[in-house]
Amino acid sequence: MTATLAPETIARRPAASTRSPRGRALLYWIAKHAIAVALSIMFLGPLVFIILTAFMSNRQALTSQLWPQTWNWSNFADIFEKAPLLTWISNTIMYSVLATVFMLVSSIPVAYALAKFRFRGRKLAFLLVITTMMLPPQVVAVPIYLIWARFHLTGTLWPLIIPMLLGDAFSIFLLRQFLVTIPREYSDAARVDGCSEFRTLIRVILPMARPAIAAVGLFQFFFCWNDYYGPLLYAGTDQSHWTLSLGLAAFKSQHSTQWNLTMAATILAMAPVIIVFFFAQKVFIEGVKLTGVK
């Protein structure tokens, strides 16, 4: 016995089949963005918690409440009264800026020579640069510390700044990888016009290598800004030369029960780095892509 279908059912079948792919696409879109939202909450959650805690009172910061009952802007003023935060900030800026400038001045010519010059031992020199990247700094910490102690520079940040005049292996590697991609025709044309190697580097190569230079400079700046091991090793005995990372660690141990002040100090330490990256993120990402960092 053959079953017959109502005309309404037959008419509705094509419409249901056409909506099925759209429904699956809609579910896929919701699922994909739901994962993105979940990951965003996962990464932004701790930052939001730090900001909210920074505005809480001392009593509320020790409770399970997540939203401030009153917004205590005075917490940021109390930090400057209880800790020499301006000194820590000035020391960190001096360390980060000078180390970055010294690194660029010394690393760019070395990377240019390894990328464009043809001389005997070039591959060996590049291999030595890569080898120094694999050497942990803790291995040579004791002999280097003794050397700086003989020059009476321990207790300051200069043992961390002066070595940048000798170049940085990681920066040389990244810059060299980018400079290799610049066609030699540009530098050859500059030499034909009478430019020296130094003038070719300044007038031709550096303008083309600005993305890579910005990426390397930001890498070095962020490393120095967040560096804790170096200032602890050389400037740990003199509080007047402490950086933000070292000072915040001491501030946290002294005010372990005042989490609102600790979070407020953390925000002040993170703010300059976030601002710098916000304005330089375009050239930073472009430089990372061009240098081949994965």
C-alpha cells in the first residue's frame, strides 16, 4: 500500500533543504565567534581584575567582591608616597632607552656586514653569532660580574647598558635576515653614484629596513623594561638604582596585604609598554613578518 503525502508537505520540502546549509553556516559562525569571545575573556580577564582591584579600598580588596564599591583614585597617589616610584620609572626609562639605542648603533653595522659583504670567514662569524644566542646568561654571570666589580660599576645599571655597545646576537640575527632580502642592485647603484659604504648604509639601506629596525628596537625595549634578573644581579644592593620590576617585587613583599596598592603600581608599570606597543603595533607586526619570526 503506497502512502501519499499531502501537497503542503511536498511544497515545504524544497524550502527546508535550502535552509539547511544556511542553518549550518549560522551555527558555524556562532561557534567560531563564541570561541573567540571565550579566548578574549580568558586573556582580558586578569587585566580587568587588576584594574578593578586597583580602584578598591584596602578592606574590599581582601574580599571576594569583584566590582569596587567606591572608586579610590587616591590609591595611585598613595603609591608615590609609600615608594620611590618616580626613581624606579626614571631608572627603567634610562636603562631601556640607552640599551635600545646602543644595541641599534652596534648591531645594525654588524648585520649589514654579514648580509652584504663577501669576506673570508663570514659564515663562521655568523655561526658564532648564532652560538652566542644559545648560551644561557647564568653561565657567564659570575665572571662578568667580577669584571664589572673591578671597574667599580656594580650597584648600578651600567653593566647592563654598556655591553649593548658590543651588539646583541638576537638583534643581529633578525636584522641580517631582513637585510639579505634587500636586492644588491640598490647598494650597487649607490656605489656607482659615489656613495661610501657608510653613506650607502645610512641613505639607502636604513630607510628600507625601518620595519625590521622598529621590531628589533621594540623587542629590546620590552626586554629591558621587564628585565628582573639583570637589575637584581647588579643593582640589587642600591635601591637608588632599582628598576620598576625590581622595585615592584620589593613593594609587593612590603605591602603584601594591600593588594589595591600593589595592583595600582602594576598598572603604572604596564601602562608605558602598552602605550608604546599601541602606537607602534603596525610597524612592529610588519617587521616581525619581514624578518621571518614565526
